[in-house]
Amino acid sequence: MQASPAKSGDPLGMASIQPRLLRVTQAAAYLGCSPWHVRRLLWAKEIPFLRLGKRFVVDMRDLDAFIARQKENR
């Protein structure tokens, strides 16, 4: 029998949700490059980003679109 979210210490059932917005280091790991390379892509406006306070965050869907564009340009 599966425990209800309230009993498992996760009242909102958020444990299984995957983040859609990634920090620069997470985006770098997703793309397999360095964080500095991701920052250069952001500054060059090759990947859209949001600013949350002082942090840059990137939508995973935009990373997937960037990958698709790079494949098409080959």
C-alpha cells in the first residue's frame, strides 16, 4: 500500500515534480558543457533566459529548441 502524501512528509506531493527552470550549472550539465559556455550563449541571446533575483534560469524547453536548431544548422 502506498503512503498518502500527507503521511510521507510531502503534503503537496511535490517530490516527483521535475524542475522546468534550470540554473546555469544545471543547464550546463544538461547540455554537456561548462557553465561559462552557457553564460556566453545567454549573453549572445542564443538561448532565452529569465532572471530570478541575481540568478539566470533557463527553461528546459528552450534548451531542447536550441539543441534542435544546432542539429538543423549542420
